[in-house]
Amino acid sequence: MKIILSEKPNIKITKEYLYKFFVPESSFYLIEINARAKSWRQNFTRFKSFFKDDDLVIKIDSQEFPKLNGKKGLFDGEVAWNGNNLRGLSKTNFFVIRLQKGEHILNFIPDQKPFLESITINQLENQKDIFLISAKKQAEDGERRQWNEAVRNYNGNGNINYENAVYKAYRDGADERDKNNPIKLWSILFLIFMVATGASIFGIWLYGEQSRAWLTFEPGEEVDLKYTLTANVLEGIMLKKKIVSKYYEGDKGYQRSYYAITPESDPYLYYKNILGDKEEEIIITGKNDNDTSIFYILKKTKNGFAIVSNIDKFGSKNPAFRGDGFDFVDSDKDGTMETRELFYQTVIRTNPSENKRHIYRVWYSYNDAKGMYVVYKEDELDEGDPDKEPIFLW
């Protein structure tokens, strides 16, 4: 993790405050902001602030951060600085964001007089950086601030007794808790992690799909394995990793690496709901050594993420689709999308203006019982022509 800038403004913000900064390259960045806010009781001595607490919200460029439940009210959001919750204590929020090279703006919007202490911007150089956050600071004393809020979010808005028991273990020590209702170790570790960050609530906010998940190339740990392409998916504070493809060298490297996406192809990912369930799938695309486009589909499961394979017309099971192009279509309107591999060939005519691109398409439908896509037809047409009947059916 590389520090781009670190500054301590130490100022009271009484009106909208714009903080401009520059990043040297397009990358993922960790923005750490520390501020404090007073409650209405602490502001009681200020005549103009009777029954008014300090509040502070932030926009990054044009990105706002409302409440997670979708309700309106930026000042009540999880990453706002709310004086009635903080009661004069500090709070650190972390924002994981993909920024393009150039100038960006942190827009601080106050209510009353919150105090901005520090701004730190780090470039994330690998997927482990996100867990090296601010272990240098200690949380201030201040019973309950937003600890219960943090536990509640981690517990999925669940059992209130569980929430209170976790806080009691944090406050009184693990040995004082109810022996008949033991707290799982990861709950205590979660609180220890929270203390280490110095944050009263640990808020990681993501900007765009490339911040919810990202791709890394990592050195191989097998014989002849040069590197792996790995998908890193951030869910809350949990990082889940899935190896997508492997690139091998050696005598059989080409055969073993046909579906391996190369770094030179500048791969990318995006989210799309293609299986008709509540979860969006992750689509990963790039090119192999042969300059053929490769397309992977990752599906969320109970055990993490799994590659959705496909069965081609020869009965072979493949981890990914390949071709000159790839698209989705819900032809039967059932909510589950078919996939199409697209292969292009330019048809040369006597008159160059009449040249057309010929498209050969291979169609796959999702087999829920098998958990994979299975080929069911092929067709071909000239670009711009209406769809034709398939020339092969299985």
C-alpha cells in the first residue's frame, strides 16, 4: 500500500468544504477520513446550536453514501459523522474506490460545526492491502458509541440478545459472559479488529462494479504454472477469492492454457443477473495467447464463488466460453438468459461497399439440474439481417 497523501486539516467545518487531490494513475485507492462531532447536549452552551448536534457527510466526486437500507437522509447514513452518536468522539471511515488518473474532489457537507481531523489517501497495490488498515491507532473511550450498530450489521440485523452479549463480552471480558450462551470466537475477533482500526464503526464503501470485485494476476505455485488469474470479491469486510484461469508453460502449456486469460489482454469484469435468481453473476472477459476472446461466468454459492461451465456440441466440458464475441439473450422470457458465442467472418464482395460481416452463433441454455450451460443450437447470418432458423439442433 502506497501513501499518496496524508494531511491533518484540524479545522471546524461550518460550510461546504471542497478538498481537491490528484492521483497519478487509474487504480484502487483507500481513502481514510477521521473527524469528530458533538451531540446537542455538548452544543447546549452555544445559543445558536440549542438542540442541534454536529453532523458531517461526504461526497467523493459525485458519489453519495446514503443509508444501507436505501432510506433517504445522508446525515443518518452509516458513514456520516453523527454528533448524537459520537458525542464528541472521533470516527474513522474507510472508502475503497477505483479512481481514474487525474483530479478528484472530496466534498464535505456540515451541519453545525463538525471537526475534520485528518485525510489519508493510499493506493492499493495488491488485494491484501485492504486488511492492513490503520492498526496504528487506538479507539477512544466512549461506551457504545456505534459498537452495537457495528455488531448489528455483522449479525445481519438478527438476535438482539446476541448483539448485547457481544457488547458485554467486549466491555467486561470474555470470562464474564454467560457460560450458557457462548459467543463464537469470530465475533470477539471481529470486535478486536474493530478496536485495532480505531473506528467506532468500520464502513467500507465501494464505488462502481470494479470496486465490488477486482482481478489480480498472481505467481503460480505449481510446476510450469506461470501465473493465475484470480477474482477478488469484497462482501462487507470479507474478501473472497476464486482462481479463474491458470497459465502454464512447458511442453503442454498451450493445451493446458487455452482458456487462460493473459495480462496483456487487459481483462475486466462486470455484474449481470443472467440466471434469474436474486444474486448477480460476475462476467470476466479477456483474451488468450491466441488472441481469442474468453468469457467466464462466476456464480455465488454457499461456499463462495464457482465457475459456471458449459458443454459444447462435442460433449466436452469447458470452464469458459470463447469466440470473437459473446452475448446474452432471454429468448423465452423466463428470466434465465441463454448465452451465445459469436464468430465473425467478413464476406468480401466485388463492390467493397457491399462487404458484410458474417456471424456464426453457438447458443447455450442453462441446465439448472447440472448447474451449467449446454449447447442446443447453432445458426449463422449476415450482420444486419433478421434472425434465421438454426441450422443445427441438439
